[in-house]
Amino acid sequence: MPGVCWWREVKNISGLLPLLLCGLSGAQTNLTVARWPQDRAAAISLTFDDAMISQLDHVGPILRKYSLHGTFFVTTGTEAWRNRIVDWKRLASEGNEIGGHTVHHPCLLERIEPHAQGYSPEMMEAEIRDSAQAILREIGSRHGLTFAYPCGNMSFGQPADQARNEAVYLRFVSEHFYAARAYGWPAAVTPDELSILSVPDLGFTAGRDFRSLLEMADAGLRNHQWGVFTFHGVGGQWLSVTTEDFDELAAYLARHSEIWTTTFGDAVRYIQESKALVSRLVESNSNSYRFVLTWPLDTQIFNLPLTLIWQMPASWTACDARADDKAIEVRLSARPSGSVALVDIPSSTHSLMLEKRTAETAWRAGK
């Protein structure tokens, strides 16, 4: 897989330090975060709106067949939600994410009922709060919830109030969800430019075949970005794609392991953790380097492992790693600047030790 280079701002004690995240500096003091886990090339999320029966009957089995996971933004006032809780629970138990999409799906499109122009702040707050509570009550959550705006609208009320109400809407969302997806503003996501409460999707999918769906993601895949698909019906119901075309897309993603196909929430969590992680070199000699790591985010939500990249000294041919004194796997990757070590560290790891591989350390790592 080709290496990826990009700039980002990394916080340290003295302020903001720009680092080039591809290890090209050759400095062993730089411990950087891979753009995507296991240094994959790009990321894709499959998301589904409105709690639709076709998603349970068609999408669930396809994801199961290819060992993929998606995100289902559910409208908790629908019969498909209330009458098939067991099936939504099964999706969640299999690793899929269940996110919020309000209770009754109010938005500003004229043909949608209830119409959000008639909503007061108290009414919209209840839509958001009650949907989150319904998901937590029926499904639970290991690390918080994510949200998708009905119709992509981020406001409510009469036209004269909508600019002011947009800030109110975002506040309501932020009180119950740690990230939110927009709809209909086509764009792939560059991690450094993530707007956590208005993550764009790739655009309208209704009626598209497999080739057309893949073309929607093509630029983002080539540019090592994150593409978020929004689906509604699959194999029936509204704004639908065919079961065959969705199956072909899922099969493609399953074949291409260089693409991280993940839930919406996990992509957000990885990006936010990688931005926030602070590393500091505290000890070094010719045979070892020890870094202290700081995780400033809420670890109840932001608890994904991160893939770290470290430029090995030119004299080293291999290395071992310990996270909080526990041996972890090291993968080596060749770069123009020399070999780099890739390590997946558990969240909240405090100390990372990287040691030159010797007979003694190889024996210890293999115990």
C-alpha cells in the first residue's frame, strides 16, 4: 500500500507544532498517527436513514455475508422501529452502529410531514432527546451515539427564525450525540477538515447502479479521504437502490482491504483521537526510545486503538514494542526514508517503548 503524506496540527505543551505525517524527516523523535488504521489507504462508511424494513430484510444479510458493518440512523417513531426491535438489536450485536434520526423525522421539505417550520425549540429538543433515549433504552451504547439530520436540514421554525435556530439545533444535537452527518452536500472528508457536527456525505444514491456508486467514492479513495454513503431503501421502498447493486458494492469493499470500511462513529472517533493524541519522547539511547502519551478526550467515547508510525534508526533492522509494559505487534513498512514501524496501541496507553530487536528482546517478546 502506498504511503500517505499530509500536514496536520499536533498539540503539545507549547502550542501547535506542524508535523509532516509520513516519516520523511528521518527523526526518531517523531511518533505520528497513521491517517487510517493499519495504515490503510482510505475509508468508507455505509449509512442508512429512516429505520426502513428493507434495511433489515436486505442490508443486514448483505453486510453479514461480507463481514462488513454499517450505521443505521433510525427514526424511532416508526412502526419499522417499534415492531422490529429484535432485528435492530441483532444488527447492533453484530457490530453495526445504531444512530439517531429524530423521533418523527421533521424537516423543511414541503412534502414531508411533520413539517419543521411548525416546530418550536422545545419540540425539536424533544425530537432529538427522545430519539437518543429510545436507542439507549432499547439498544444501549458502548461509547455514545451519532446523529443524521432529517433531509439534511440543520434548522427549523419559520424562515425568519431559521438562521438563529440553526445554532440551537446544533446545540441540541451536541448534548446527546458526539457527531452528526449531513446529507446532500457531496464531498469526501479530509481528516484535518472534519466538522464534527456536519460531516458531509457523497451525495444522493437513489437509482444508482454499482458503477455509479463507485464513481461517487472514486476521488475520495484516490485522495486517501473518507467517503460516507447515505442510503435509504435497498431493494424497495423510497429513494432505493437495487439489492444487486448494493451487494456488488459490498463485495467490492470486502475485496479491497486497503479501504477501511467502518461505521460512521468509528471513523469520527479515529480522526478525533488522532488529532488529540499528544506524544513526548522522554528517554532514548542507541537501543530504545520511550514515549509518554496523553489522551485528552473522553475515553468512554473515544476508545479506538490508533495506528502509530515511527521512523526506525538506519542501523536497526527490526524492533519490538511494549505498550504500558505489555508486548504488542510491530509491522515494518518500507518508505523512501527507510523502514518505519507500525504499531496499534490500545486507547489510553500511557507509555510506549520501542526497542532494537536483539536475541534477548526477541525471546522476551515471544514468551
